[in-house]
Amino acid sequence: MTEPFTIRCRENGPLVLSANVRIVDHLGNEFPLPQGKELVALCRCGHSQNKPFCDGSHKQCGFQGSNVAIQS
């Protein structure tokens, strides 16, 4: 049985996922992934100049994203 794909929400930062993924735009065009990395960080703040990838802009814009999953 394979493990489910995991996307980690970093506190006040990007979404982080395995680089073993394809990311495509709304037309189906594939974004080139950063080479030599095991993980990919996707922008959540909306301020990255390299969307959909994170460029660290969340630190300058004061992005707040510390939501946690509700435990049952």
C-alpha cells in the first residue's frame, strides 16, 4: 500500500510538497521544477515574483497563515 501524498503548510509560509510531482497551469502547461531539490515550496501569500513557487516574499509582506487542522 502506498502512502498518501502529503502537502505540509508551513506556519506563516509556503505549502511544501515532494518534488516528485508535476505542476501545470490552467492550460495544462508544465512549470519547470527547481533542479536538485527533494521538496518544492508553493506560494500561499500571493506576493511571490516566481509564482506558483515561493520566493520568500511572505517574510516581507507579513503573511499570517498559522491555521491548524482540527483534531477529532
